[in-house]
Amino acid sequence: MTLTEAVFAVSESHPDKRRFRFETVTRPRLNKKSRATGEPTNFTVEVRSRFAADLGASYEKEVNDAREAQGLARDFEAQKPRGKHYVNGTNWLMESDTEPGKYYAALSGFADRETTYYVDGVEATPERLADLRANYLPASRPSASPVEWRTYSLDSITSITPA
């Protein structure tokens, strides 16, 4: 069974559930060299995360709910995800437009997040993590979206269970 099939099976076997626990492993894109020293980046970084999130929430509805809470009109209309399209009528499973067979899950409502960084397979110390953030990880940009919504490649999801 592929992970895509497993995600469908978990989702379909719990139709009343939208909240699931996820475990992911991602490899962030690093700067080619240190901002401080100019030394080339000669290591790999892996980020392992565990969190609860909603699967199957409507981005458009969540944004309009947030707008309404701010006293704004519910007039936001979501556009097609850039470079992806929704699969089988879902509002959470997407496939790449350019890489058929590459799937993504749209998640929202994050809670209980635990994240651990590894450098060349060894857990990063607080000092090493501070150095990574200051010199090697791209600067984070604030999101303009009023809701936290992320898409994860199914390749990066290692586990999904009902929350």
C-alpha cells in the first residue's frame, strides 16, 4: 500500500474525523554558504516534526471565517493551488501539475507541534540550531494569509493516525 492509499484509507475510515496526528521528515533548502563566514554549506539538515492538524478543511471557508471575525466581508475566493490540482474531488489532496504521481496534503489548524533538527544525522544542540537559523536556513517570510495552512508532500509524511 502506498502512502497515498494509506492517507485515503485513514481519511475514509474516519469520515467524522478531520483531526489527525502527523509525523513528517523534511529537508529544508539551505543557503549555499554561511551568511557570516561565506564558508560553503557541506552538511545536510533534516527536520522531524510531530503535530496534530486538520485534513479536509476548506481554505476559502477558513479565510472567510477569519475575515468575519475581524469584521470584514466574507468575500475571499480561493484560487487554484499554484502548480497543483485537487484530486478526486477532495479539498485536501493535490497532485503536481508538472510531476504526475507527486502528491501533497493540505493541512490546517496545527497544534501540539514538536520539531527536532538533525545535522548529518545528529540531533542539533540549541547552539547549533541558532547557528543554522542565523546563517544557513533561508530567512522566513511572514505569511499574508490570516490562517495557518500548509501543504506537505506525501513523501515527507511518515505517519498519520486519528487524533
